[in-house]
Amino acid sequence: MPVQRTLILLKPDAVERQLVGSILSRFEQKGLKIIDLRWLRFTQELARQHYAEHIAKPFYSGLEQYIMSGPVVAAILEGSEAVDVVRRLIGSTNGVEALPGTIRGDFSMSNQQNLVHASDSAVSAEREINIFFPKREY
């Protein structure tokens, strides 16, 4: 099984609800390793860079406002098939539809305020890690 790195973002609702420790511990309990971690606030420029594929979509304005509304925690996670493992742990995008036992299934009731962003592929993970952790060597 290939060891991969992936990016997660604990969104403003996760920080506001004081779920950062609970969510990070779920990844660690699964066996993923936190390689790097930082607190940040999204600027409009960062939001547009990170969500570039969504800018023309009707929901983008609300997404940009939401992601800029409070602090975010960015982390690089590492482990066997990390991209897929993380996606399964967080659950469906819509918290109402996410299965119990997943992060969103246990903690979210929203489609947009859904606590966690996770890279959707190894290619996306590499791009996103470089956005949030530029010029880092591990």
C-alpha cells in the first residue's frame, strides 16, 4: 500500500465549535500521522486560489464568505492510501447524508458548513499542500 500525503482543512465551523482536537484525533486514531499543522485565515486571494475550480459556480460567493469568516486549521496527513482513507473518514459532503461514524455524519448537519475539506486525489493533494505549506521539506 503506497504511503501518501494529503491536505485537510478544518473549516471555520470546526474551529468555532471547538472540534479541532476531536477531529484531528480521529485521523490519528486511524493511524495517519500529522506531518505539519498551522492556523490561518483565508484571504480572498487564498480562497480563489484554493477553490479555483468553483469560482464560476453559483455557490462560490457563499463559499468564499464562509471560508473567510474565521480561522482555519490546515494539516498535512500521511499514511497508507491517505487520500482515500481521509475521504472515507470525513464522509459525504452533506452532513445530513453522511453516515454515522464519519466525521461529518457525527458532527455536521450542513452541506456547506461541513467541518472539513480534504484533497480529492493525489494530484489535488500535491497542489493543495503547496498552497498551504509552500517551500517545506519533509
